Amino acid sequence: MDKKVLTVQDISCVGQCSLTVALPIISACGIETAILPSAVLSTHTGGFQGWTFRDLTEDIPGIVDHWEKEGIRFDAIYTGYLGSNRQIDLVKDLFVRLGSSKCLKIVDPAMADHGKLYYGFDEVFAHHMASLCGVADIALPNITEACMMTDTPYVDAGYDERYVRELMDKVLALGAKTVVITGICYEPGKLGIAILSQGDKEISYYYHERLDRSCHGTGDIFASAFTGALVCGKSPLEAARVAGNFTLAGMKATAKEHWYGTQFEKAIPVLLEELKK
Ligand code: PXL
């Protein structure tokens, strides 16, 4: 049977992140993608001023009830940016009610980067997000998010493999079955994606080139492509290669003056090539 994915996150109408990234990318992987918008914003909150924000929390229970009655179930549920503790509770509930028997639950905490929480989030939210990662098959934090969820001091650079291993063990201790952390840098010019599952002896890495710039939305692009690749049957390590190479190609395709997002659209052919390998 063809697989079906549900993704739960906001619609930032302009800004190349969250649902405007997840829907096209997972669809491009050839997978039916249903969406549950958690909020509608005029833009994302990372650099624009004066954005609008409509919270859709109160719409979620009715949508979930309807789908449950219709017998609609998903093979994977991927969550990104969520706006409140209550939304996290609603997601935990829909994991149970809308997941197929083998549903893959993929949680990208999408709440912080570069050592700082995004606008509007606090420590209590970060701990609540930790509890959502605790029920995930795959948790996809960046280093900042992993630190905030596990009360670990954030180290920007110069950390070693022991620090990363401890951090990953702490995320697994929350309950996640597998943790995938992007942006691991042990030496100049190289970035790693680290993967560790419960019971693994060692971290697996996929390394790719490190560019001398950062682009907004790359976490969402990575998580979307990773989800698409996993649902296509790739292993977590293969999915890391697909998503890592695609995200990198998107960054390379992004014009220098394009400050608010990543022009991943131009790299869709790379995604399709990577999926064929
Ligand atoms: O890319 C993550 C993200 C998603 N949604 C909203 C955001 C951000 C990051 O800034 O502001 C609304």
C-alpha cells in the first residue's frame, strides 16, 4: 500500500520554512502528504518585524476527531514548529489516535538555534518539547535544542565526540528511540550528521562539506527530506545522506542577498537523484 505522511507545524506564509517546505519536499519524494497547520503567520519570526499570528490550536481537536471517525491513519507523523504546551499535548494525543500500527513518529523540536530560543519560547516550553521527543521514534534536534531539552550547557564550537555522545545519550534517556543531530563540527570545513539509536555502541556519522554561511530554514528542509527518505524505505544513515546533500545543494543555490530562507526549490533535482542511490 502507498504510504501517507501527516506533518504538523505552522504555515509561515512567506519565509520558506515549516509547512511551505515540508509539503513540497515530502510530496517530491513521491509520498502523499497531509497537513495539520498549528498556526498561520504572515512570515516566520526569524528576522521579519511585525508578523501576524493566528493560533489554530482550537481547530486541532475537531480535525483529529473527524479523521479518526473517517478511519484516516498515517504511516508517519512528522512534527515541526509548535506554538504552545497545549499543542504539544494535542500532538501526543494524535500520535496515538491517528498513527497506523507501525507509525513512525518524527519530532523536530524546531524551537532554537545558535544557542538561543526562537522568539516567544521559554524554558518551560523546551522541557515540554523534551517530553514530546520522549515518545518519538526519531528526534531531530540541533545541538542548541538538544542542550535545552536536557539542561546541558551549550557549547558553540570546540566540543569533542565525548560531549556529543553525552548529549545524544541524554536525548535517548528522554525516551526517543533514535536521535539525529545535524551540524556537528569536529574539524574545519566538514559538518557531520550524527545518528544514535537505543542500544547502539557507537554514533554513526554522515559527513558533508561545511559552507561558510548559514541560511534560514535549513533545519526544516533537512527534517522534511529526512522524513521523505525514511518513508521511502531508506535507513536513518541513508536518509541523513539524502537530506544532508539536498540541504547543502539548496544552500549553494541560494542567492547571497536572499536573507530570509533557503532556495531549496532549485535543488529538488538533487533530492530526486539522492533518493535513487
Ligand atoms: O524554521 C523554523 C520556524 C518555523 N516556524 C516559524 C519560525 C521558525 C524559525 O524562526 O519562526 C514561525
